[in-house]
Amino acid sequence: MQTCKVVVSTCAFGGGDDLYQPIGMVDTSLQKVCYVAFWDEITSAAQELKGHRIGEDHFIGKWRIVVVRDLPFIDQRLNGKIPKMLGHRLFPHAKFSIWVDSKSQFRRDPLGVLEALLWRTNSVLAISQHGARSNVYEEATAVVKKHKASPEEVEVQLTQYRQDGLPEDKRFNGRKALNEASVIVRKHTPLTNLFMCLWFNEVVRFTSRDQLSFPYVLWRLKLLKDINVFPVCVRKDLVNSMGHISKAKPLIN
């Protein structure tokens, strides 16, 4: 983690998901890119029961497994935001990172992804458009309807955003105003690192549904403009979506 310059990372806490081996990479990427999966002890034990034992070299296939302990939040979804949003803290010397949610199998060459989504577009961050909805307020309705957060906590978040003046527009800077955050490609710069820290603050402060807070932080920060919001079809080309196997259970004190 101290030596990675380019990293592909994922996590599975609470025993919720299996680990899907990445495919589609070239030999050069295997030499230059770190693949790191963060597990907790619950996931490690659950995977061992399935025959997925961590090797003496700490690898399972191409993934370097890091088993973490003493997680700070009871809500495993919040624990998962740490490697998702604070990769620059976990990999202090990395210049680029690609985040892949545990429900997905990454199936493209990571250096090729960086070239296509960042370098050719002169972007520092790339994230997918949302496939179904267009703004935070539509997403909030869906979150409540699907029981992914309580109506009360969502309303607290929306009330604050309305008071701050977050518009209900379906377009922001010419792009769709809602994003899908299962794949995040970024260059580690002071500005993108700040953005990710502010985003992390929002999911800790309000609900863990990060798609509600991403547009708000982007709107408030204003300085981060070199973003590639790519179409849903590109995201589907980057990963095979396997879906969550089961819901991660909260930690018990």
C-alpha cells in the first residue's frame, strides 16, 4: 500500500459479497497495477467457509487481501465508504485509482481505462451517469421507496440541501445531475482528494447513500470541473454487475 502508484480497489465488509477476479488486463498492467481488496474478519471467515482461503502471500488470485479490524462504524455501509472515498489516505503514494464496488467484476485493462476516461479527456475524475434518475430529489424518493434509508433521515438531508440552495435541475454544467458511483476513476490531486474527503463527510453526517451527496458536494465545491461523466453503456462495458449476494449485517458492540 505504500508503494502502489496505480491501484484498483474494492471491499466487502460483513460477509455480504464474494470476490470476483478481475479479467481483461494486459501483462504490463499486472506488473504496474495493485489490486487490493479490503475485508473484515466476518467476510474473511465467510469466504473461508466457501473455500476461498487467503494464501500465505496474502493473495487470492490477483487480489491482495487486506483484513482490517476495529472498524469505526456499526453501519457496514459506512465502513465501506472509507476505502471507497479515502483511497488517497490508504495509498499515500498512488497517483491514480479505480474503485469497483464489490457487486461488480472489473473486466478491462486498468491502464487502458485511465487512458480512455482520464488522459484523453484531460479529466481528473470519471464517474458514470445514473441510469434511471436525473437529480438528487428523484433519487431521494427512490431511496425511501426501496427502504435503503428511512424517510426521516432522508428528509433531514434534503431539508439541509434545499436550505443551502441545491437546485432541482436535471442538468449540471451540461451533464446529468445524478451519478452512479459503483465505479470511480480518478487522479489523486489535492482537489480530488479534498472532494472525496468532503463527500465522505456528507455520508457520515447524513445517510450512507452516497449518490444523494455526490451532486451536492460537486455543486458546493465549484472548483472541480475536470470531470468525465461517462454514459451508462461505458460503465456496463467496464464491469460485469453480479449484484449483492446478501445484505451486510451491522456490527454488534
